[in-house]
Amino acid sequence: MTSDTPSPQAPTLAEALASGAVVLDGGMSNQLESAGHDLSDELWSARLLAERPEAITEAHLAYFEAGANVAITSSYQATFEGFARRGIGREEAARLLALSVELAREAARQARDKGITQPLWVAASVGPYGAMLADGSEYRGRYGLTVDELERFHRPRLEVLAAAAPDVLALETVPDADEAEALLRAVRGLGVPAWLSYSIAGGRTRAGQPLEEAFAPAADVDEVIAVGVNCCAPEDVEGAVAIAARVTGKPVVVYPNSGEAWDAEARAWIGRSTFAPEQVLGWRESGARLIGGCCRVGPEAVASIARTLATA
């Protein structure tokens, strides 16, 4: 496999999921913060796309070196509207969105140069509408927008990211089944596969919908190669995996937080970590095939996940 576009002999991510588990990376923001970068900004890690792109490549490389097969780009909070508030026009915003994919590709090239031989894929992050608001709305949903309005918000960014040729689009941290419907509409016809991942609390989306209802629309969308959950408590994962697998029949993606809780007003993490890499065996048994970590899960934990999956 080459470090850019996979060769015809290399598996696609969907093919890899059909044959076993694939390791996702961990949190981008915590890795950047551990390297000394200040992310106290509405653009969060997306600010570094403009100011310190090499730092993003270094963060991706740290996860590849830890054993991750998939790098999720730094575009979660990168939107035309969010960049516009910083005085960045649409043309430059589109360039920065595309750059997020290229930085992950560059990390894969560097990983190859370091002798890493496992398959490497790039997932272009598409965060929810609430991430652009930067006020914690992505953990509530119910923005007061229609499905059509949400589709119009997401489609232009998806088009730019798809044109940058990632291996997959990561529709992630979705709090609301209505927003998921908008995203599923928006990915149709883009020519790039996607996964859909909800942020949940217990057996419901953050907006309160039962997971059986939330997962169901993805079952018949050909573009969707995996469904699941992320940015949630580790304790909520196993039950959600079983529901996603049963309702959709698709491979399941899981990448929970460390177990600490985000205080949006204080912009700080509180509580203690409950993430244990050995939990991934139960997740895999329930149907998880894309497995990693989200906020506060770093390279050390990802390395443990990779070892656990490789030896079990």
C-alpha cells in the first residue's frame, strides 16, 4: 500500500472491516495540548490548520506510531461559518478543510518512512452543527433547525472534504437523530464512504432519542460502512454496540472518551478516567470493528488497544 491513494491490491477500509478489527486513533485535542499547544479558542484544534499545521501532522504520526490504522482529521470544528467569524473567507476556509486531509496523508507518509507497514487510512472528520457554535450544543442537539437547514449547513463542507479524497468521512459526535438524517442525505452521491457515530448518554442519543430509532436510517444508506458511538462514557459503549449491530447489520465504530466529563462553561475536564483498553474485547465481541478513543484518550491507550486486539 502506498502512503497516498491505496493501490488496487490494498484493502479498502470497508474490506478491512469485513475481515477483522481496525484500530482508530485517539483524541486530537489532548495530543496537541500535551505538546504544549493552546486550544482555548472557538476553533479548537482547527485553529492550528492555519497557524501550526505541522503540529497536526505530528499528532497524527504519534497515533500511527502507537498502532492506529486510521487517522481522524482535525476538521471536526472546521466550518465555513466558524472560519468566517475569524475573518477567513470561503476560499481560504476550503483550502484549510482540504489541508486537514493532506496533513493526515503526510503523517502516513512519515509513518511509512519510519518503517510502519500496517494499513493506514484517513477519515475526514465532520462534526455536528453544535461544534461550530462552540457552546456545548453538540452534547444536547435540538438546535431549532429543520433537517433541510442542517443538510444545507453540512453539504458544502462535505463536498470540500470529499474532493480532498479521504478514505472515509467520519460523521461524528452526532447528538440528534434529526441531524443524522441531514448528514445521511448530504453524503449521498459524494463518492466517498462514511461512518455515522452518535454521542450518547445511556441508551439514547444526547437529544433523547432511543438508539434503535437513531441507528435505523443508516441501515439502508449504501455510503455508510459503519455506525456506532463516540465521545461518550466507556460504560455506555457495549450496549450501544449491540444495538447498532442488530439494527443496521453493519460493522460498528466505537471511540469513547476517557470517562471524564467536559464542563463547557469552565472549558475543562472533570472527574476521573474509566477507560480501560481491555474493555475493547467485549466491544469487539458485541460487533465493534473500528475501535479507538476520543477525548482524553492518548497514544499510550491506543497502543494498549492495538496490543489487546492483536493478541486476543
